[in-house]
Amino acid sequence: MTATSISATRMTVTEREYLRSEAVQSPSAAPTFEDVEQYRPELTGYCYRMLGSPFDAEDAVQESLVRAWRGLERFEGRSALRSWLYRITTNVCMDMLKAGKRRARPMDLGPAQEPILDNLALQPEATWIEPIPDPADAVVEHETIRLAFVAALQHLPPRQRAALILCEVLRWQATEVAELLEASVASVNSSLQRARETLSQTRVHGPGTGEIDHDLLERYVAAFEAYDIERLTALIREDVSQSMPPYDMWLAGRDDVLAWWFGPGIGCRGSRVIPTVSANGSPAFGQYKPSPEGGHEPWALQVLELDEGRIAEFTFFLDTQRLFPLFGLPPKLG
């Protein structure tokens, strides 16, 4: 899977032929394959915010478009095609969220811990918010795709989540959202109010809302590859945080982060760090640790948050088997 595969997954030949068949291309001017497919990228961004995983979002969009393709001959044009697709997609997401489990970040599950090996505890993959290459709906502010914001959304019940994303992120009118959710405008406004109150009590406004400082990132890569504690100290905020999904341990403060790097995490010395596409509006890197067999092997997708000229947060996503192909990173460095 490449960095663009989440937003550009193609249908099967059978589905493509069905959509272009005479049954669909009837005199009623049903939407074409291209009409439907153009909404895939923005629907993926919507599903990602709803579900917290690019892989779940891909599944949801694919299921939504299959339902749309099968129902195109029943589409009578009484609502805009975009609204109709969002209604189908919202229902798919609601179905996927019925299990009641929500994805989170390690800092959502408990307090920071001491940087020792005994505190490492694995949690299932379905526990965690997963990163996504910056989605194609670039007109949407990056703050609405950041890890902290997506994690905060998971605290909301599904209908509140949908209402907030549609109104606050995608700028739909309350009347449009009411029609989509088959609810009253008053009900939508009430959902929005409760959603805002919930978000105000969560860690929504994380660091890193400014422009990417490329000079800072170049200095970070050089310092990390050299594993130079003095240079790293100068680049990291004193109140920095670090997490490493799928482990639930997270660290608070530069002293603890560096104590981990130069203690239990000393195996990262000698790593190679290469840039990749941005993740959730933030700079991202593939980290490769020295391999006993020679060369360097995948270790983590690093996602950094920057604030006031320093690094304010590290998230090391360790599921490289799933994430490196998504971000277009090679499986090994020679």
C-alpha cells in the first residue's frame, strides 16, 4: 500500500463495469462512476475523524461506495450527490461504532509513568488512534486532523461526533446536518453544544499549530542520528511528552524522555531517520534501527509536534508493518 492508497483505492472490475452498465447509465441521468469517485478523498478524511484509523476509514469508504454504486439507479436527485454519499457513509460509520469501543492515545488512558522497562505494557491494535498521511481535503485546517483533536473526537457519542465534524470541520449548515441525520435542527444544535462541552474538558488543543520549521527538523534528524544528548536537549521543550503505541506507557518532561532514550531505549543509538509525507498535519519520519544482520530495520514512524521553535511532542508508532507501506517507507535500509 502506498501513501496515496488510502485516498485512491479502486473498485473491482465487476463494480466498475456495473457502474458503467446500461442499468445505471439510464435516461434518468444517474451519476457516473467519476461523479461518485471524486468524493472518495474527502469521505476518507471524514471517516478517519469518525473512526480514528486510516485502515478503518478505508474500509468504511469502500463499503459506503459499494452501497452507493448498488443504489445509484434509485438515486432520484432529490438531494445533492455529495449529501447522499455522506448520509450513506455516516450510516456505515455508525454501524462500525456500535461496538462501543473508542480509540485513544496513551495519555488518554492514565498518567505519565517512570521511564523504566517494567512500565511497558502492550495493548491491542484496536485501542489506538493511528496516523494518516495528510488527507486530500487540504482545504480543511490541519488542526482538525491532528492526533490530539482526532483523539478528543473519540470521546463523543457517534451522532455528536458526526454533527461536530460536519458543522465545525466541514462547515455544513445545521439544517443540512439535520436532514442527513434525520433529526431536527434543534436536536443538531443541542448535540453540538454537548459535543463542544465535552471537547473543552479534553486534551484538544495540543501543540504544533504553527508552520513547520524545516531548519529545526534538519537539526533534529542530525542530532538524533548522532544520538547527541546536548544537541537533542537544545531542540526539545522542557515539558515535552512522548508515547509509543502499542505500549500504553507515556512520558512527560524532557528529563524522562532523554532518560528513556539513553537508558532502556539505547538500542536506538545509530538509527537512520528519513522524512516521509506529513502525518495528521505534522512532520513525520521513518526510524530504522541497526539490524544484527546488517543495515537498518524499521522501528518506528515518528510523528513530531512543534511549538515555539522546539519539539513539543513525540509519538513513536511502532507498528511499522502496517504503517510504513502506508507512508511509502521502504521495508529496510541497506
